[in-house]
Amino acid sequence: MYRHILVPVRSPPEVEPMIRFAASLLDADGEIRMLHVIPTTTMPQVTREWRASVNLVIPAHETAASLDVRVEPEIRASVDVPAEILESAEAHSADAILLSLGGDRRSRNPFVGHTASAILHYASADILVINRLALTTPKIPRILVPTLVGRTPPKAMRLAEEISIHSGGVPIVTLDIGSSSRSDEGVGDHTARGVPILHRHSTVSEALLGRRKHTAELILQGAARERYGLLLVGEDSHSVSHAPFLTRPFLEELFRSAPCPVVAIRG
């Protein structure tokens, strides 16, 4: 799906699961660039952290060898972490940036101070934001793709198909949330690569559908009815307005409240 994936990491425990997730989306001749930005320019601290970066580089090479993929570690130092991520993505022609969300469900505001907020605004590459459960859940029963426009977002569906294939062909369930029912409710289908698809619909009032602050709540209610799974949301799945779907308030609410693995893609 991608030839060049940039994977910013903060600490050694992130290296193996982040590279493993990125590898599932990598083309056969693709490359993963693991980037660690030391958030300071004070020389004594930079020197210490530069030496400690061996704890990032070694597991990156070990994971690359075990997965038989190309991984290029990169270490930088800057107080402006988002700018370094964006510059690296531009310099190495990354077509996707994979970010992990540092907050957890108990965090009141997991996006405060998080680099994902800036990257979502300025990056030209696809942005994938994942929560910790998406990295640690060993097996997913299904992939849930919600939509508020009456059609499933193409980029999200392509990503869902890739994840399904690397997860043993688990089914994709589209969750259409709208004020009127769909003719394909409950109908089974398959992607071009043979992944099973099941279409579901949740009917809500026009008034509730138009309230942007309830979008994450509506999506999670639909996911709960399907007993959860991997929840995959895409930017072009919003029809209430032409504003971006993956806004900071929406992502804050979704990642804070979701009791399941979540992947958000901004194409």
C-alpha cells in the first residue's frame, strides 16, 4: 500500500510494535524510516540521548531482520519535534506517516502537546494515528469502518483490506450512520482481493447527526452493537460539513473513549 513509511518513535518499547504495524502496510520493495527526535539542543543532554539511541537502533534492525523488511533508523535533535518529522517526511518522500497516540483512556486530553496535532495540519503524506490497543491486541475479530456519508471512504476501505489480509482475512463491517436506512443493510459482499464485507446501518435523527460534538459518540455506539473490533475511521467519512473529519476535538474524544483498537487515517 505504501513505498515509504515514516515512523516517529519516542521510546524503545514503541519500536518493535510500530515497525511491525507499518510492515503490514508496506509494499514489497518499500522502506520504513524510523525517526527519533531528541527534543533538545543542549549539548550535554543531546550527547547522552544520542548514546542512548542505540536502544532504539538495535531493536529497529532486529525487527527489520525478523520481518524481512527494510528499516532505516534516523536520529535528530530539535526542540521543534513536529517540524523535524515533517522535514524528514519531505526529504525522504514518505507517502505515509505512522503516529502512535501517547495518551490513554484515563487521560482527559490525550492530544494536548502531542505532535499528531501539528502533523495532521501540515503533512502532505497520508497520516495514520493509532492507539496503544492497536499495537498490543494480538488478534482482531473484525474491522469496523464507520461512515456518515452513505458510502464507505475509499482510503479507509483500502487500509481495512490491507489490515484484514495481514490478519488472516477477518471480515470488514461498514457502519453507516444516518437518518435513513440503506438498501444493502445486512448484505454480504467481498473486496476485489476476496475480503468479506458486511454492511450495517444505525439510524439516528437529523438533529443529532448534525451535532459535530456527538460524532465520536455515535461511532462508538455503532461499534458497540457490533461487539467492537478494530475501529478504522477516515477523514472523508464526514458529510455534515466540508470541514475536516479528523479534527482535534473528534480525535481527542474518540481515542479517550474507545475501549478497542483504533486507527485513524487522513488521506
